[in-house]
Amino acid sequence: MKRLDLIRIIQKNGAVFVRHGSDHDWYKNYETGKAEAVPRHKEIKEHLARKIIKRLA
């Protein structure tokens, strides 16, 4: 999955950008209180993308 597609999906589900890490960007869903790191690769493996979406939903 393309990184930008993943970011669009998690932002649509209520997650917002929090900060830049060294190799990842952090997003947080303030409704659920959960935060997750999103790697800065152009392509993210489908399995990892699904886990990130599930954790931030």
C-alpha cells in the first residue's frame, strides 16, 4: 500500500499527525487515545498497513 493512501485512510478514521520520529511519523486518534507509528517508506506492506489501520480505528 502506498504511504499516502494509508495516511488518507487513518486521517479519515480520525487520526491526526502528532510528530516526526527518526524513521517514523506518529499519528494519534484522540477519540480512542491510541497512537501509532507510520514508517516513512513509499510502500508499506499490506499486513502492516492493516494493523496500523486497525490499531488507530
